[in-house]
Amino acid sequence: MTTRVRTGMYPNLAANIAIVLYLTVTKAGLTRRRAPSLFGVSEQTAGRAFITALDALHMVLKECMPTLATEKLHKLIPERVREALETSGEDADVNPVHLLDAFEAFTEAPFGDLARAILWSAYKHHYTAKFLLGILSNGATYFVSKAYGGAVSDRLLTEISGFLDVVKPFEDVLADKGFYIHDLLSRVGSILWVPPKLRPGRGHQPTQEEDQTSSIAQQRIFVENGVERVKDFEIFHFPIKISNIHLLSKVVFVCAMLTNELCPFVSARKSQAERAAAGDGPS
């Protein structure tokens, strides 16, 4: 039997159509008026269908999240990433499993001074809801925090989001310079890798640090690509209404998890070592 979203005298939407409505609204950014018109239903019906589909997708995607052992996570690290780190002179024990970054979704200006202070992002110069995204070294998004106010710092966001409960010993983290979380990670047996800072009084970095920065920057590209895929959902191109902000945690989680169904942006191409062992020429 087909499940339907029931709302009064207007036509009902089958569950699969409700899913299509949700995906259309989030990916194409349809307005509150445009979506009902496209699907031939009332605004009330479209709104309820959106929430029904959101809850269903959130529940399914939450249950589908696997828990991987540290050894399996190490095997996911692309060979070309290991080669880049080795070329820069890094220790062989570097295991960049977790790539960490923050994502901010614009919101409308809230009412009240306290709410404005909580949502104001000094970085974006706008009212935002802030999320912490965890991306595996092979490019898959696996951790999405709930929504916090844009005023929260990256350090506090890492501390309260539950990310530290995910990280295990020998699972290293790559992040930008703004994440001052070395001590937090050391408590769980992990190491934080960030691009080296330019030393005071020096116009450029030493060659070794330039190589290290380059190898870490290659990894950071994976994170930026992952965040950009979430930003590609048109729903985030417009400020979220304050009346809908309670739905934002689920919306961002679902959108982030759906990006894992896209083609991987980490190349599956063989590493130099693998090509040499196979006797292949350079690609």
C-alpha cells in the first residue's frame, strides 16, 4: 500500500512524491509558493510533505551510517595522499583519517538582542547557523553536527558537537589554522595537522615547510570540495527563515549524506608505486 501525506481537502501526495518534493526544494531552491504550484498541492500540503520526507530521509540515512574500525579507516587513505606526505618528509605514522571543517548557512535576522548575538557570525558578517562537518580522507562525509549559532568558535564547536567521541587513537585530523584543538585531540590519542604558520620576521617558509603545506593543502582541497557539494544545494543560497530554523539540523544532515551518492572527487587512479609495480607508464 502506498503511504500518502494527508492534509484536508487537497490532493494527497504519495510518499515517493513527497521525497521528490523535498529533493526538488533543497536542490533547486524552490520557494514556498513555487513548490506547491509545481506539484499541484496547497502550501500546507507541500509543507507537511517536506517535513514528512525530511524525517523519513533523516531516519534512514542515520541508520545507514556505518561504524568503521580504525584499521579500515587507515585503508581508506588514498595512496597519492600518503605519497604526498612522504614526499614532504612526514613520518610514516601519519594517518590523516578525519578532515574537519565548518559550514555556515545564512539565516534571517532574529528578534531579540540575545538571539542576534548567538547567530551573528563575525567571519561571514551575517546571521548564520554553524555546523561541523567531518569528511573521511577518501572524500565521504560521515559526521554532521547539529546547528549552533554562528558566533560559536571552531574550538567550542568541536568540543560540544560530539566529534571528539567519534575520533579514536591513531586517527589523525586535518583542519585549518582556525581550529585550535591540539590539546582536545591529544586527550583522545589523535594528532592535529594544519598548514605551518609563517614565522615572524621571515618573508617565506622554509622549503620543508612549503612541502608540508603543499601536502596538507592537497588534503584540504578534499574538504573544500565536500563542503562545496553541500553548498550546491540551492536551499542554502538564501537566508533560512527563523520559523524554519528548527528543521535546519536535519536538512543539513540529509543534504550532506546525499552528497555521498555523487561520484567520488578523490581519484581512484593508481598511485605511482602501484603503477611502477604493475609496470605501467605514467598516466
